[in-house]
Amino acid sequence: MFGVNRAFITLFFMLFAVVNALSVHGLKTLVVYDKRVTDLDQYTNFFTSLKERTYEIVSASVNEDAELLSLYSGEERLYDNVIIFPLKTRQISKEISASKLVQFFSEGGDILAVTSPEGLADPVRVFLNELGIYPSPKNFVTKNFNVDGPTEVLEISTSGVLNKWVYDTTNTTPSDLIYEGSAALLDNSEYIVEILRAPRESVTKDVNNKEEDWTVGTQGHLIAGFQNLANARATWIGSSTFLDDQHFSANGEFIQELTKWTFEEKSVIKSVGFSHKHSNGASYDQVAYKIKDEIVYEIGLSAWNGEKWIPFVTDDVQLELRLVDPYYRLTLKPNRNDEVTQYYSSGDFKLPDHHGMFTFLVDYKRSGLSFVTESDTRAIRHLANDEYPRSYEITNAWVYLTAIASVIVSFVLFIIFFISSSASLPVDSVKKQQ
């Protein structure tokens, strides 16, 4: 009996390890859809790819499953991820509003929002607008200048994908993605991740203003992402057919990589910690920093490869030493490493000749990668009275010391000469002169 229990426990932990091996993020996912617009049976390949990666899928229709349409139970978040398909309804539910979506995203939940000209619910639209993504309300993006006239079916090469951390085209053969949907304008926020632009010869009409276009050419985007400071990710796709079974043979590989990025299975890095100390090995707690001390800074970075943490190797990690503005900005160089972590070091460098509260900051933000920020504020004191160098130790002071010494010597010689010359004069001569 004990052997059976032990085998069961071992199997449980093995399954637990497999479940947690794919993503550093949770896997419980809510799928919100509208039966009038979306038939989930047309997305079997898409959902199969998620289930094969051990995602726990909970589907909820806005038409029938009102009890499931909630992101929170009190203060507790019920899901790790949300997938929202096009919705024809104006509102989703009382528990899934624009503010709830913003809260969910701000607290670390990942969101995949799929819209189309036939379905863009107000909560989804407002949420996307908060991120700086502005989808066209009701019009398809069309490709003009074709022989047979404008077409709404776009074929876009994967070589045009704009972010290598979402989809790396380096080691893949370019293929055409099939897209039929709307385009969006993007804000200039540094947290927006551009993924796929509309073709140069495309245009999206403005439903509210017939005389103007919503997007023209590469100004429009077909797929865009957003990553907040909590490293939660949101992705917008302006086409529901982009994910369906009919186009999965063309789009499937890209969709898998896109969902891996959205749900934090890839392009995730973390800091395993940092340290700074005197170049002789003494820590700040042992000997506080003072101006012009030589110190060394080190930080370790790891990357998630979908199965385990591995060293993250790059050449653009920088350390900033800040008072108000950066005094130093040093590029850190790879130092030692182990199976999990690559460490980066500044080498020995001198602290500035200025005392104050300085911040040691590594703020590594690259579009498409999770953000790493490590900050530590320490006091750098001025020199004590007995720590300033003596004047004879300063080479430039030798000129002044020599001048002072020469004046003193000259004055002493003058006194000696004056006294000795006065004593040699005869007394009578002196009287006669008087």
C-alpha cells in the first residue's frame, strides 16, 4: 500500500513538473466568445495546440454562460490568461468591464484580444485604447492596386514580422500569412510591441468619416502587443479567421509562437540578483563607500527556454550610477556563468568625486523581452579630515611648497647676512658718521 501511495505521489509531482515546465506564468485560461459571431468548432487546431501545451481552457459564451463571465472572486483572480474572441454584444458582463480588464492586466494577467469588423465590444475597445491600440471600428483593411481590384484577403510574408522576440525569422523559411480583418493605429508608447504591419498598398476606411481613411499603408498594424511594467502581456489580432482551421496550415506556426509570447512561454528573462562591493572584496556594510573608492558591480540574468532556465547571453546590459542624472553609464561584460545564469560585471571602476545618495541601477528594457530592473541606493560620503592627502603627496603642490621654502630660506639668509655685516663695522666709524 505504501508503495502504491509513493508511486502515486511521484507521478503527481512528475505531472506537476510537466505542467509548470512550459510557462513561468499560470495556465488557467478563460475563453470569452459570442455564438452569433464565433463557432469554437472552427478553431479546433488552435485550441488543440494550447491543450497540448497543458493549458486549462474554460469557455464562456456571452449568450449563455453568465455565471462563468467573471475574472475575480472577491479579491482573488480566477484565471491566469484571457482569450477574447469578437463580440457582437455591447457589453460582456457586469464582472468583465473595461476597468476589470485593466485591473486584471495590471495585476499580471495575460490577454489575447481577437477582434473583427463584425465584433468589437466596448469593454475590449476601451481596454485596447488604454494600451494605445486603436482598431478600426467596422471596416476591413483592403489591398488596393490589384489587377482584379481591391481585396480584403491579405497575404503577408513572415519576413515582415517586426519583433524577433515574438517570432524569430533568422532560422525559419519565410512563408505567407493569410489575414482578413481590420487594421489599427498605434500610439508611440515604448511599451507597445509592433508585430505585423499592414502592406504599403493597403487602406482602411473610417466608418465615421467617409472622406478620411482610418489607416493608410504601413501606418496601420494588423497585430500588436503590449507589455506592462509587471511583465504582463496583451496581444491584439484584428482578424478572427486568422486563427481558424481553414488558415491554420498557413498561420499555425506563427500563431503558436505568438501565443507562446503572449502567455509568457518565451522571451522571458529574470535577474537572479546583483551585488556591488569594494574591489578588495569588502562589502558596503563592512566599509561604507567614499568618493573615488574602487568598486565592482555584478548581476546575473537567466532566460526561460520553454522547459527550464538557462543563461541569458547578450552584450547590451548597462549599469547606471545616478544621483539625479546618471554620473556613469557602464556597459557590463559577461563574466562567469553556470547552468542557469550568466553573470555580468562592470570590472573595477572609481566612484565619482562627489558625495551624495547614489543609485546603482540596471534597467534592462527591450521590446519583446520581459523587463528587468534592479535598483539599490547607497550613500557615498566625502573624505574625513584625516583622509585628505598631505600636500607633499600632491605633485602639483611641489611648485608652491618650493616657493614657500625658498622665501623662508631667503629670509633667513637675509637676516644672517644683515646681522653679520652690521657686526663687522668699526665703532669709531659709526660715531663719526653720526
